[in-house]
Amino acid sequence: MADALGIALVGCGTVGAGVAKLLLSESARLAQRAGRSLELRHVVVQDQHKLRPVELPSSILTKDLNVALHDPHVHVICELMGGTTTAKQVVLESLARGKHVVTANKALLADAGHEIFEAARIADRTVCFEAAVAGGVPIIRALAESLSANQITSIQAILNGTSNFILTAMAERGIRYSQALAEAQQLGFAEADPTLDVDGSDAAHKLAILAQIAFGVTAKPHEIERVGIEQIEAIDIRFATELGYTIKLLAEAWVAGGHVALHVAPVMVRKTDMLAQVRGSFNAIQLVGDVVGETLFQGPGAGMMPTASSVVADLIDLAVGRAQRTFDVAKLWSKEGRGFSVEPSEKVRSRFYLRLMVMDQPGSLADVCRALAEQGISISSLVQHEAPEGNSQAVPLVIMTHYAETGKFRAAVKVIDRLPAIQQPAVSYSVDD
Ligand code: HSE
């Protein structure tokens, strides 16, 4: 058997502990898959005495990153600390020291992918990041390797387990948003700062990474429009159910000509659709390729052992030498684009759900319909329940539109929000049909 692959972990939180656990408990199986043993030589942590979910020999715990960087028997540094400042230094120093890097850090790649991958090319080392998108779902390999004969034409994905857990709990158990978020945090899915989960940022980081592989585009943060789930109201979840839909936070990429539109937003998905069946903290990625057609990848998108599964798969690929070959040809985050540019979502065509709180009085509905008609938007269905106590109060009016351009729909909503009969800003979601 060839020499062992020497590994150092930097960070031993939920993911790091899972990786250490797997490396220590399944060493024989992993050695067989890798053709050589995977040797955990160092675990770099801030506090050596902290209680962790994995028992580690004290000899491998250190506070000093240099111990790992200067060990000639360490071939790979796993950056599992999160954050974008120190983590970036760790990755760049590791590459400069001739180590391969495995990272689960989607924010870092989305922010600094170009710098990191250029540094790796200069150092002739490889950066692997299967765990950065969708936890245990092998979507990076699927895109970079298994579907490499395709041009991807659309991506629709549930990429944040915390949000999906919250939306599932609100829809199925009728619990409040804050309670569902607290449960997700207790279960260990949520980011250290859960705002990133619920405001769409975490999903946007992951979408940026998928878009890099699928289209060769480096999307700047502001080029991915994002709307989170914090504002979703129980009334819209109830209307969605009544209409046969469920609300999911989707990260989407739509291609038209040489343009790709990227956005993250709550979307109404038909209850019978595959994405609607993805519950709890699970992630799913629906890809359409011009050769293969529609595919769906689904699995645990967060959590200790699913994420460890992906990190260790990267280690095995490095041990075998596969990862280095893929890295060389993929030319990720390089200047070599593939002719796509990122465009705003204004031209994307969709159906829309529009909920208004309107005064139940003559002409209200006519005004709303006129605003839509002026943008060429046709109504597909309309629901208004009678006000419980006469017609002196605002009632919810729900409109489903036929397909329309996003920009035109937004223009109509601007006009509608200014109508005298409208009592609250309109709530709208695109509808996936
Ligand atoms: N916080 C993320 C999620 C998991 O809830 O999906 C790691 O990316």
C-alpha cells in the first residue's frame, strides 16, 4: 500500500468532529477505498480542553496551525472553521505551504473563490469542496463529473436545510416561525449566525458555487437577488395549501441565450412536484441538462455526519489522485469563462401569486385588474373570501397570474401598492408550474 495521506483538520465544531469521528472509526474501510490509509495527524483548535462530540487523542490536538503547516507528512488541510477572514488566511497559507485544501466553507468560496483557486493553481495544489453545497448530497461531483457532457439549462434547488426545516414545520405542524428556528438551531443545522440561513444568503453562496461549475460565471454578491423566509406569514402558507401548493425557499438559475439569471426566493411549488416532497432539513437540487433532461438529487443538506461524508469523499479522491485531475481541467474561478453573463431576473418568465389586503368596496378589484392588464398580465384565478363582519374591513384578495415577465409583474405591483383600497404592501411569490 502507498504511503498514508496525512491530514490536519482546522476547526473541530460539528463538521470537524464528524470528520474526525469517521476517520478514526472507519479507518480500514476508508483505506480500502483510498488505496492508502487516511491518517489524522493534527486537529487545530482554539481550546484544547473543550468538551467535543468526539474523543480525540490529546497528542493530535494543537492550538498552533504551524504545527500542521510545517509537518511534511501532512498533505491535506481541511478548513472546517467557517467564517471568511481567518479561514481565508488558513486556506491561502496552506496552499502556499504545498498542502491540498478541503473546505466546507461556501461563504469563503462565494466571496473569494477567484483568489483561492488562482493561489491553488500557482501552488499546483487542489481545492476540494463537495461539503460546501448541500451537505451530504454529492452535487459538486454530479455537476463537475457525472453531467459533464451536458450544458445545464436550469437549476432549482433547496439549498438551506434550516429554512426548509422551518417551512416544513410551519406548514405541517402549524408552529410559529421563531419556534421552528429554535428547533433547527437545537438540531445543529443552522449557521452560527442563523440570519444567513433565513435571509437567503447561505443559499445564495451555494448557488454561486453551483453557477460557477455549471456556467463558468463568477456571480458577485449583489448579482444574486435574495429574499428570505423571515417575512412569510401563516396566511400565505394557508392560501398556498388551499391552492394546492407549498412554499419552498428555492435557489434558481435560469438560462436564456448567453445569459443566466440567479436568485433565491420563496417560491410556490405544486404539492405533487418532487421539490415539494423535500421535507425537514433535506436539500434537493433539480437540474436540467440539454442531454440528460431533468434530474433530481436529494439528501441531508446539513448535520455532522452527512457533511463529514462529503469531506471524507474529497480526502479519498485526493488520496487516489482523481481530485487533482478534475481540478486541472475544470479551471474553476479562472478567467476562462464559457460565454455566459449574469443578468438580472427581470426578464425571467413565471406565474405569480399576489396577496393583497383590500377594502371590500366597489372598484377595488377593477383597479387591481387594470394595473395588471396595463402590464399585459393575465389573471388565472382569483380568491376572495367574504369578510366575517360586513364589508367595512380589509379582506385578503389572492390572485394567481398566467406567465409574465418578472419585471412587468414588479411594475404592476408598484402601481397596486399605491391604490387607495390597498391596506398593506402586496405579498407576492413566483409560482413554479
Ligand atoms: N446552515 C446550513 C443549512 C448548513 O441549514 O443548510 C450548512 O450549509
